[in-house]
Amino acid sequence: MEFMSLLDHALGNIKQIAPYQPGKPITEVARELGLAVDSIIKLASNENPLGMSPKARAAVQAAIDGLARYPDDFELKAALAKHAGVNTNQIVLGNGSNDVLELIAQVFLAPGRSAVFSAHAFAVYPLATMGVGGECIAAPARDYAHDLGAMRAAVRADTRIVWIANPNNPTGTFLPYDELKAFIGSLPNDVIVVLDEAYNEYLSPTLRVDTTSWLSEFDNLVITRTFSKIYGMAGLRIGFALCSAAVADLMNRVRQPFNCNNLALAGAIAALEDAEFLAQSYQLNADGMQQIVTGLDALGLKHLPSHANFVTFHVPEAATVNQKLLRQGVIIRPLAGYAMHDWLRVTIGTEAENARFLQALQAALA
């Protein structure tokens, strides 16, 4: 008699998932290659090279004395409501925006339901979809960017979520807001549109539109944002969704109690009030973007126009080049997992980090 093992009973949709591969930590590269930790720079995970706002840092330090108590998220929701111009019952907090994306999938997806996203879009969309048994529909991209026509054509009767990142990660591409709004309006109202705006604050003010004003028009719109990028709080893990009160209520039913810790809540409240740090981070990124793009052009490397805090560029034998960079203590992100085998992505760092990356890249290409 043949017996099934414990693992044979695991759900099929879970066994089909390829785990998310984050950017290599500095400590891992140091161990693997025998390098000193302080000799390594990491430009792989789109983190803010300035770190966290000084105001947020002070708030986090002050909150340490309260760690024996369970969190109270009222103050952050109130601050976000004021900041975004919504009601507090339209806000869902998450342990990073990744958590919020999974909450949306839990509410609206299941076996027999599908979700649409673009090829070369954020890897968490298929992970969140497959994690609850939903079917993934990857619409073809156009020039590595979202093709809204192809995505609309991919929507089926069983589609319940359309995932859109704007700007997109890992390509940095941007959808004009008039096209995006028309796309949302073309969908049935029983299809949720998740507009992932993790890099929203890096957009040029001339391009940016306040999409929260669309919430009163589209009950099926969910906007997600994060404190991990320009706010420099990736390690504290805090993000949020803005949506209709009815959708927020459903998401809060599956949200873990106290999913945002006291330190993250305190830091986020203070970060929202530090406009000076936000402006400084934006300018550093704009200057660094020009530095990186100029350097890539000088090396004759094709790159995608980016509206975020990273640049994706094409290089033959990308895996080999990436290994050569690692041996020089420079961590960037290979994109083979996004079906972009000859592409690498570099985060914008400080002026000195950008210069070191370009120097190391030139050596790796030699």
C-alpha cells in the first residue's frame, strides 16, 4: 500500500509558486565573496540612499518605550486621511504595501477567478494571485510597458482583479493618467483595479495627478502606496491602501490584528510631516538619475526611460556582468525572473555610489 507524504497534501497552487527573490542583502554578499561589509554598496532594492527622515527617526526612537503595548493605528489613519483627502474608513494599513496587495487578493480571488497584469510587472501580483488559487493572465507588454489595450482584451468574465503599477517596477515605465482613467472606466464595475503607486512620489510634478480624487468616481479602484521607497522606511514594513469604505471593510476582515508595529506607525506619522526630507530625496534622485543615464549612454548601453528611483538597462550576458559587479562589492538587480534575461536594474544612490557603480560596470564590461 502506497502512502502519501505530508507534502503531497499541500495545495497545488502553493506548490506551483516560485518564491519571491529579493535583492541580495549586503551581509549575504559579504559572506559569499569574503568581502568586508563596509566595502559593499547595495543598489538593488530601490531603497532611499538617504535613509529615513530625521523626524521619523526621532519618532521611532521615542516610541521604543511603548513597545510593551499593542499598537493603536488611529493616529496614522487620521494623518493619512488628512494627507490624502479621504475618510479614515477608506484606509487599510499593511505590513508593507505587499501585505495590502495580498489582502486584496484574499478578498476577491479564489479558484475559478482570474487576475490580469502586464508582462514585466511587479512579481508580487502573480504571487498574490496564485497564493489564493486564482488564475494568472499576463497580458503582453509594449516596449516593456503596460499595454492597456492588451490588458483590456485579456479581461474575462471570471476576472476580478487587474493589477497595475504606475510607475512600473522593474521597468520604470509610466502610464499617462488620461489613458489610465479611461481604461478604468472601460472595465465592468465588478472588476477591481489595483493601482500600485509605490513610486508615486518620484514622479515629476508636471506628470503627477492626484488619483485619490478618482475614488469618488470608481468604487472598484484600490490605490496602494508605501513608506518603503522615498520615505526610507523599508525595514519598518508599512504601507496602505486607499479605496471605498465598503472595500476597506472587507479587507479589514482578513487583515491580521496589529499588522503594523508601534515603531512603524510612529515613524510613518512623522514622515508625512517632513516635507523638507521628501523634497531633498526627490532632488537627490533626479540628480542621480541624470548621472546614471549619462553614464549608461557613455557606455553605449540601452536603457528604459524611468519615472521611479531606478534605471533598467540592457547588457549582453547580464548574469555574467552581474557576477562581476558583485565581486567588486556592487549589488544591483538581475531581471531574469521578469523574463528580461539581458537586463539589469540599478537603484539610484548617492552621487558617490552612482559613480562607483558606473566605474564597476565599465570594468565588468571590459
